[in-house]
Amino acid sequence: MLYSVLTAHILLNEPYRNGAHSTQHEHLVVMFEIDEESGYFYAMDLHQTEQPVVDSLFVFRVSDIEQNSLKEPRRLEICWSEDGYQAFLLINGYPHAVFDFRQFVGYNHTKFPMPELAVCGYIKKPLMN
């Protein structure tokens, strides 16, 4: 079962930043950010005091989105699994990225960066083939 902890309506070409703590583990946090160029989903472990951001997943590049559709609001949702170890980023109900804090794995549907790359012990894998 997933628990929706953050819901917002966003425009993909406007700056946005918001995040949510795990439902079970207060030190685990995810954040979604849009700047002028792209959208990223970040995994954070607040026990890592020197560098709490342990991984990031590319979600989209603004320039890759059809200009007319950038004016359409999107429904952003961050959900956590019942055990509080998996965080999901959904846009209009579609899963764009997932972090599994227990397995130290990040998944995204863009398959970028390449799956074999690891950052801070986290391995990136494609969300869907």
C-alpha cells in the first residue's frame, strides 16, 4: 500500500521545490525540484550530516517537452510505501522515479544516467523497460 504524503499542481517550466519525509523513518527524505532546465528527484538521509543528498534521479528536461503542453498544470504526488523505505514520484498518476532506501536503488523511466553508475552506494536502474 502507498501513502500519498504530498500533492501539488505544478507547471513543468516553472521553478518548484518540495519534499516529504518517510512515513516511518524521519531521517529519510525525498525532494522533487524543477529549475529552468530540468526536473530531478533527490533521496536524502539526514543521518548523513556532511552530505545528506545520497542520490538524484533525472526526471525530465524542459526543452524535451512540447511547448504547448508546458502551459498545462500537472498533478505531482510523492508517495511512501507502508514500511517507509520506498518513495515514489508520480506526475499525473504515472511513476517517473522511485527510491528504495532499503535496497539502495533508484529507478527512473528515462534510464538516465546509465544504470551501472552508482552514487554514494545507490545504483540507478530503469523503472520500466
